[in-house]
Amino acid sequence: GFEHSSIKRSGDQLGHAEQVLTDLGAEHGFEVTATKDGRVFTPDNIARYDVFFFYTTGDLTTEGTDKNPPMTAAGKQAFLDAIRRGKGFVGTHSATDTFHSPGDRYDPKPPATLDPYIEMIGAEFIKHGQQQAARMRVADPKFPNVSQVGDGFDMLEEWYALRSFQPNLHVVLVQETEGMKDKVYQRPPFPATWARMHGAGRVFYTSMGHREDVWTNPAFQSVLLGGMAWALRNTDADVTPNIEKVTPKASDIPAEAFDPPAPKKNG
């Protein structure tokens, strides 16, 4: 899949996002191990960590653009089992563009069967339009660190359009769609950042994180650190499902909003 510039490495140097997260860990008291080697997902190695952080794309059980060793099918299952048993998970941006469910990628309706990873993270990426400034509205000002961003903020970003929202999402930030360009966003407001329980595991996701300047943006870092603290069990939060209350029409998506891309021409 597409390799974001913010995770590309130069030799042994960490990618931009990896370095930002490592620096945040040093400042706020958590240790980060950054790797692109999918072979690390074994039961013994999984046991070493409290939280798994994904900024990924595509099927991680096949060799990707970066040519690093893939995760095994058994490794994927061990990882998902560990989250359900109580490990934490944090995902940014393209983490919802990972392990897609079977069926039509561009169908706005949820497929009959979700990939178990999509079920865990809480929703699935369909498509994005052009990068543009848009509004993130705060749905839960009491979630850790979120009070630092007031009632919301505007940001230039590559915004994800999502489907297949899990019913137990606790929405933290809402994607306001009014005034946005491109037909993929011509829909009611929908969740953009959330927390949810997956069995005993704490799962946090934000659709932000495409642009390198987003990774250094104070609002993004505040929200991300709050989610990290919660996933790490360094703090608690009320994550009672609120998706039906704060984004009641999140799944009202016009069928014409997600035309598949035109096939590439040879030659």
C-alpha cells in the first residue's frame, strides 16, 4: 500500500512520525520501540508490550511497499487475541486503511462480514478527497487532555471518510463536514477520533496524522497523548458509547459519494 512520507526512513534514521512519538514518550514517561518487521508478532514478544501503535496500510500479512518482513497469519491472530485479553491499541490515520474487509472497497454500506482487525479498531477507511482545512468538533471535553483544545479546532489535513462504525464507539472528536469540498464528504458529521473497549483491551484511534506538520501540531499531540495515556492505563476515562447521541447519522452515506477510481491506462 501507500507509504506515507511521515513514516519513511533514511537508513537507520527513524521516520518523522516515529521520531515524534519517541520524543513524546521520553517527555511523558513511556518507552517506544519502532519497527517495520512484522515477525515481532509472536506471543512471547507481544507479552513484552503494554500498547501497540499502528500507522500502517494494507494487508500486513503480505510484503508491502517497504519490503520489510510481513506479519504471519498466526501473528495477526495472536495480536488480536492479546488486545481482546487486555493489551492496549492506538491507531492513527491509515490504521483504518489496514486489513480491509472482504467485498467492495468503495461500497458505503458495511459489508456482511468485517475483518476482525476492522472490528477491533472500530471503523474502516473508504476514500479521501483533497487535503483541506476542516473542523474537528469536541464531543467529549472530559476525555484525557481534550480540554486543552477547547470546543474544537480547524486543521489542514487529508481527512478520511469512514464506514462500518462499531456501535460501542465513544466519540471524542467529530468530523464536521459542512462546507468541505469533494463529494466524499457530502454526508452528515461522523466520528473522527474515538475510544472503545475491545473485550478487556483499550482501543484509541484518530483519523489525523497524514501530514508531517500535523504530527508537530499541539492540538493533535494533546489529543494523541490523552489517548495514549488512556490506552496505557495511566489514566481512566468514561468511554460509555455515545455514537448514536453525538453522530446519529454517521452511517447515512450517499451511494454516489464513493465512485471507485478510474482504472489506470497502460502505456
